[in-house]
Amino acid sequence: MTDTKKKIALTGIKPTGIPHLGNYLGAIRPALELSKTCEARYFIADYHALNACKDPAVLRKMTLEVAATWLAAGLDPDKVLIYKQSLVPQTHELLTILMAFTPKGLMNRAHAYKAMLQSNAEAGKDPDDGVNMGLFTYPVLMAADILLFDTDFVPVGKDQFQHVEMAVDIAQSFNHVYSCEALKIPQALSSDISSILPGLDGRKMSKSYDNTIPLFVPEKQLRKLIMRIITNSQGVEEPKDPDTCTIFSIYKNFATEAQIQSLRERYLAGGMGWGHAKQELFELMNEHLSPMRARYDELMANPAEIDRILAEGSAKARDFASEKIKYLRQVIGVE
């Protein structure tokens, strides 16, 4: 039974391979933290991934990986809802309904579509080269994901704020036409810590820069990656600035206040080399990630367990969705 006193928070998780540290700190951990105060619902956005991935084996593997990642990171399927988008067909019925309330001009302004147009123009190609309707209508499917579950809050990175705003526009249009509040108006919540989390080379941690720390690499590989973090040429005895240091920036996300203050003082006092700082970071991160790594490996070795969890969650999601669609069909006059 839904706890009506709690606000509903919905997080969509597109399967794009094993997440890295920036994904964990910027999206996964904040979304799981939100589940302590909200009724949290998480879904694997496998139909969204279809726009870019047409290999069924790869899509299947990435879906298992991302589900295992969230479960290993602490998502408890007995306490929160996790489901697969593709196992909730009501999402696509709502998509069809919302299409009738979505101006094409609104889709023309979507960032992803505009970026494709600009890229094609720069390459001298046809403006719509490589643009499929899945990409063009991506914001409407995202609106259906959100609005189907009477969502209050949507934790997203800044690059997704526009899509939530579009969901608001579409919902308001629908509600205006039928003079009712049939669709709840959602609110975007920023969760983009990863925008300021530096990678191995000091730039924003991103797969496109090849500077990431994958979340579940083995212990030895984790240490090798941390030892590759680029630092300046300051010697051991020189005082160092923690506020401009990649090592310290990452360290803060795993340490207690006392640990942060202690390392800060050692930076400023001098006498600590970069190798020592990297070792401190490795030991702290490995302590935090080791249990998650073990749980992830256990789940990936037993994909049937992941499928079971997603199937059970999806059945619950369909119950919620069926009630909403039944109501909306009455509102629009098809039932």
C-alpha cells in the first residue's frame, strides 16, 4: 500500500555500461539517500537505451549491469520499487496519449535534438541525418515515465532539467484541456555532484575523456588508477593546497569530517608526498567500495536473481500504472 504521506521520487536509470565513480556520487548515492525521506521508485530505462544501442546482447548485458550496480550500492527491493520500463506497457499507452498534447515546436527545442542538428550542419550533412523518432520524442517518453507514477520529485543532472520542464509543460497542457489535475506536476531536483568531481586528469570525470574510475574494478586495478591521478611537481616537504587537488576532491566524498580535517592539515603542514595522499585515498575508497564490489560480482554471477527482482518490481509497478491509466482513459473519454 502506498504511503500517501510521503512524496514520490522517481529515478530513471539508462543502461549505458558499468557506472563510474562520478555516476555513483552524482546520481546513485543521492537518489538512494532520497529514499529515506520519500517513496522512491527506480526504473531501468531500457527503451530509452534502444535509441543508441541496437545490439540485443549488449542491451541485455547493460541492463543487468546497471540493475546489479544499484542493488549493490544499497537499493533494497523489499523497501523500494525497482522495475524495468519495458515490463510496464502502460508507459507506452501514456506516451501515445501525451503525444496529442505535445507541440512539435517543443521537441524542436530539446537539447539532444538541437545538438544533432548542429553537428550535422557542421559536417555538411542533412539536418536530420541520424535522427530517429525515438531520439526526437525522447522527452515525451520521459514525461510518460514521470507522469504515470504521480511523481513529485525527479532527481536529475543539470543536462536533464529541460526534460522535466517539458514534462511539466505537457502535464499542464493536458490538465488545462480537461479542466482537472489529472497529471501531477513534477519538480526536478539537482543531483549533479559529478559535474564538479574531477577525473584522473583533473577535468570533469567523464567516459568521453577516458579519465574515469569504474565503480567495481578489482582492488589492484583501483589502486593503479588512483596512482595515475595527475598532480603537480611539488616535493614532499612543500605545503599543498587541498582545495585545488583532485585527490582531496575525491577523498572528501568518502571521508568523515574528522578525516577531511586531518588530511587538510597534513596538506597545509607539508611533509606529505602525493604518493602518500593517493594511498590514503585508495585505502578509504577500497574500504567503502569492497562490499559493493563483492555484492555486484555475486549478482552478475547469478543473472536469474536480477531478473527475479526486476520481474517482481515490475509487477508492482504495473499495478500502480494500471490504476492511473484506467483513470486517464476515463478522463479523455476512451473508457
